[in-house]
Amino acid sequence: MRFWRVIEPYIGFLLQGFALTIAACLLAIAGAVLLGALTASMRSSGNRLVRGAANAYGDVFRNVPFLVQLFFFFYGLPELGIYIGAFETGVIAMSIAGGAFVSDVILSGILTVDAGVIDAAKVSGLSRVKIFTRVVLPIALRVSVRPMGSVLINLVLTSSILSTITVNELTGAAKIVAATTFKPFEVYAVLLVLYASLTTLLSFAISAVHRRLNRFMTGG
Amino acid sequence: MIVAENVEKRFGDALVLKRVNLRVEPGEVVTILGASGSGKSTLIRCINGLEALTGGRITVDGHDVSTKAGLVAARRASATVFQLFNLYPHMTALGNITLAPIEVLKLPKAEAEARARALLDKVGLGAQADAYPQQLSGGQRQRVGICRALAMQPRYLLLDEVTSALDPEMTGDVLRILAELAADGTTMVFVTHEIEFARHISSRIVFLEQGELIVDLPTAAFFAEDGGLAVPRIRQFLSKMKKD
């Protein structure tokens, strides 16, 4: 089979790239969710300064192309005397960009939490941090998990841009193979399948988390 | 002791509480009566610090609720049961009751759960410990709400129209539990429209009219012809309530 003859010598190299993509995505998803939850809590704060800082972060990173952000970190950090690898830079940039979008969906979930429930938590003497982590966030996540899934899938797709800063993740590896073999169609057909499987798996995982969080909720 | 002195609460231009004075001694059951919008719930929400005062002072066992440290101590001394239950929807009945004892009182989980189960047994919900609020009826939810408040071992129980969202049968279940608590000597501040019940369990009744506390009398005197009933507004209020 012609297709397999083209791909076979490079399959190991492509899978190495895929592994790098998976690693970058898992780290960036963790970073984006943590940063998003933190930012959402700041955006719902009573302190105007805290709220303003969090809003500014969200506005900047949602409104600038990811490629520009990535180059900004890749070329900018060394100017500041910070030398980290291209992979690390990519993960940080993805976390920061993803966090801005995640904070949006978590914030919209927070705004649906019944004020009376928060009153009950307040009068019971729980600290602000405990009220947020034990009551507000878990309730908000029930609503936010699905839209957050779309954001995270987008983040996975965005990881292909890391190829522009010398990270040979799946897309980076594919570019090299395509340039060597002059068979771009076959190479990118493999990519199509691999990216689609990764995002499908992620979307199953999100659905499972959503079902788990909403075990005993009506609707939603 | 809960002491409210010249309490004033303003929402924008609306003056909801006007120079309200109230003292609740340990062991008392004080019922707050008044028409809707008279400021009853607001007064409760000022005592537990959910609303900030715009004038006057409230202390719970000497702790001023308008100071940060005072509010922490005051909330430690009291517990609130809400009209709409306000249970945590993502936690079981047991989880609702044990959250604050574990996080605030720092009780070991096993001990907090054992106490919570004992409370649930007491209100007839021993079998529902692992049920989520959505799986419970309104009356059952409110009984969980009462257990959640009692689990904090409060010196003062604040009850904000706790039966207003319940049908008569469920109301009966909840009121029976409150009557037992009153008989046990639990100090309560009770906002309600259940006048007959208030008459049975209260040691004192106060009447709010458009944010002003116009009458504060022992229960018997409140319902006496030469006491509360001598006040035209109260006579009118009580006769209207009886018709319902």
C-alpha cells in the first residue's frame, strides 16, 4: 500500500511529536484551569483593584492572536534575562492564553450560584477561601464544565502553533516529514486522525466529568 | 445575650429599620412579628452580619458584628435557618451538616459525621443522610437546614421565616422540631407568620411596623386585651392573620 510505504519510516518520529503534543496539552490544560479559576475568583472579588487586574489580564490575552503572544514570550523572556526552553515557553503561553478564556466560563458559572447558598456558608463562619473552594467553585463548575470543554479543545488545536517556535510537536514533526518526503497529503492525513482522536478523547473526558459533577442535579 | 441598640438600616433612600432596640437573653424565645416588608428578615440579617448596619450597634455576647473580629465571634455564637433552606446543592445531607463543623470547629470527620447522624435521627431523617437536597422534599430540606444550624452548637438560633415555603403538613413537622428545641431551652430569635405557634413557644413577642419596633411584650401580655391587643395596629394585624 502506497500510503503506508510513505509513512512507515517516519511513524516513530511522528509519534514522538504526538507525545510532545499530548504533554504540552496536559500541562497547559492544568495551567489554564488553575489560572482560570484563580482569575475568575479575582473577577468576582469585592475589591476593585483585584477585579480590575484580573479583568485586564482577561481582556489582553483574549484579544491578541496566540501567535503574537507566543512570539512575545519566546523572544521577550530572554530580553528580561529569563532563559527557558521552547517547550516550557509554549506551555506557559498556552496556559496564560487558555486561562483567560477559562476564567470567562468559570465566572459565568459563579454568577449562577444562588446568593442564599453563599449566605448560608458565610453565617456558618467559613473563611472566604473555604467558601470559594468548597461551595462556590464546585457549584459553578457544574455549569461551566461543558463550555470549558470547548475552550480546552481549542487549546489542544492551538498547540500546533508551538511548531513556530522550534517545538517539534505533532505539527512541527509533520512539517519536517512533509518537507523530506514531498508527500504532504499523506503526512497531514495522519495528523488529521491523530488530532481528531486526541480532541475526541478530551471531549469524552469532559462529558464524563460533567455527568459526575451533575449526578444529582436536575437538568443542566 | 444579643443586644441591638438604635439599629438603623438604609437601602438607598429606603429606611428599612428605624432605631430598633432589642435584647435577647439566653434561654429566651423571642418572636418577631410584622407585616411583609416591615423589616423582620432584615433585622435577622443584621444580627448575623449578612447586612451591614447604617446606624446603631448590634452585639452578640459582647461581640460587635460591625467589626471583623466581632463578626467572626458573633457568627460562631449563632446559627441561622433560612426561609428557602439554602442547602449546598452539591453535597449530601451529611455533607451539608458536617462542612462547617469540620472546617470551622475543626472537628475530626468521624466525630462530625457521628454528631450529624445523631441530629438527623432526631429529626426523623436518619435514612436520608446520603441523599442530595434535590432528592428531598421541602420539609425534609428544612429539617436538614435545622440540623446544619444545630451542628455548630450555637448559643443562639436565628430562624428566618423557616416555614413560609412549606405546605401545612411539612410546616407541622418543622414546627414540632422547633417546639422540642424551645422546650430544651434553646435560645431562639424567630421570624414567622405562624402566630398560634409563636404564642405557644415564645417567651416574648416583638412587633415591627414599617421598620419600627412598636411593641415588645411577654407573650401573655402581647395577646392580652389590655396589652398588645390594645394597640390598634396589632389588633388589626392579628385579626387579618386569623382569617387566613
